Amino acid sequence: MQARTPALSRWTLPLTDVLAVRYGDDWIPGLSVKEKQPTSPTTVCPTNFILHYAVCGSKNKWRHHSVTMSHTDPRQIASWVKTIRNYLLGLTYRPRKVMLFINPIGGKKKGVKIWEKDVQPLMTIAGIETKMMVTERAGHIRDILLTADLSDLHAVVCIGGDGTFAEVFNGLILRAIKDQQIDPNDPDVRLPSPVLPVGVIPSGSTDTVAYSLHGTTDVQTAAIHIIFGDSIGLDISSIHSNRTLLRLYASVLSYGYLGDVIRDSEKFRWMGPHRYDWSGFKKIIANKGYEGEIELLSDPCHPASSTRCMKNCSRCLQHMHNSIPDEEIASTC
């Protein structure tokens, strides 16, 4: 009787999905039970190396994996490691040094735990130098970004909710305004974009921005996207009143009922996400009315005041006619 051996499988890993490559004896803080000093490859000739990589699974979630590669010739191992490391270093859009802020009271108050358990090990694997700070008050992030030396940073990352993210991009834009000596209170001035990309790792109550950026509120996915240097544009708007810049926002501008709920809920942060339900219930019971006036900038070719937009109205028909390609027009005539 002959023993049956399992069939070998072959798979291909794009180098762009690689997080890092390390010799098998290298020690990564936080990932090893036994603490030992990293072994220098100049004193020992290793015959294996570990490839750390990420795989995208269901629901847009990325996961960290690793595989050990072996060879009998240590010189071949050294050649592979050097080649992969040089390739990763050539990916200049990947951050090498970041400033990271943690909101310790956002959402369910798990910001520091998320950093220690999920984010720091991945940053260490990827070789990213991280300057971490835990925020102590509202406006703390903005104040730091207005004065800190940002010249050697590649990105600013925050662990928190939408409010924490808002503090980061407000601080970076105000810093760019300060450096370029622009008057932010002039509503006609084009405000500059942040000089550094912003990464957000969700740990808030809603995490609307994080979901729109990563397609999920999964922490490991957000961290991997940041390590990869993935980026996407995000619209930011400014609010001025009486020629004074009030603030910048990216997700929601609220007025009336919703604005009152957000403002009132700040007093109940100890309740976590349930504070929105409590504040919302209180405002409904109060049955308060709101007044406001909205002005819209309309297309000068189609003044909204002169044409009522209804089914098959002249304005819509004209728009449809202008959007039909010439070939279709010729075929229908």
C-alpha cells in the first residue's frame, strides 16, 4: 500500500500587498511571548524568512497574514530579503514616519486598547516610526498641529471618531493657512489643502468618515490601508459668518434639531453612543421649532426662479436633449 501525500498548491502574492519581510530570527515587540533581542543577519546565516502580507476578504475587510519561506542556501535567502526590502522602500507613497493621536474617551473609550492590540503591532511590522500622543482635551490636536515640527512626517493618523478626524484636518489646514500667510476669514480666498495625508482608524460613536474612506469600520482594515499609503480625495467645506471663519467640516453640517442633539450630547459622553438617543428624545419632547433662511447659488443659464422643475418641463427636456450623443440624435430624427 502506498501512502498518499497532499497535493502542493501554488498561489501568487503581489508585492504591493506585502507589509514587510523579516528574517526568521528577527524579534517584533508585542508579537512574541518570549522576549529576545533580534539576531543580526551578519552573525548568523538564516535559512528562512517571514513574509508579512495582507489579504482582502469579504465585506472589504483586510487581514494580516504571514508565511515562512525556507531555502537551504543562506545566500539565496539574503538575496530574496534584500530584493523585497528594496522594492518596498521604492514605494515612496507609503508612510515611514507618522504622528498618531488617540482620543481616549471617544465612542466606547477603547482608543488606547485599539492602539495597543491592533494598530501598534502592525505599525511595528511595517517598520513605521510612530510618534503617539493621547489627547487630553478638546482642541488639543489642533493646538499641537499648529506649532509642531511637521517637516519629517509622512502622514498624520488619528484613532477616534468623526470629531477627532475633524480636529486633525482643521489643525492641518489652519497650519497651512498660517505657513502661507493667508487670511482665513476672507470667504473669497481659496483655502489650501493639508500638506500631509490624514489617516483615520475608527473608535468613535458613528465613524461616518472612516466608513466612507475604508468601506468598513474594521480597525485592522483601516490600519492596513494607512500602511499601504492608500489615499482618496475628500471634500471639505468652510463656514464663514460676518467675514469670520467659523470652522471646516467634511461630513455633516447640522442646524436646528440635529444641531441641538449634537450639542446637547456632548454633556453625556459618559453614556457612549447612547447619548445621541437620550439627547434626541429630550429634543423631541421639547417640541422646539426652528427658523432659517437658505440661499442657493443657481446656474445663471437656468435661473431657478424663472422655471419650475416638473415632470417633462422645458428645463429638463432641454438638459436631456443636450446630453444625448450626436449619433443618437441622428438616428432618432
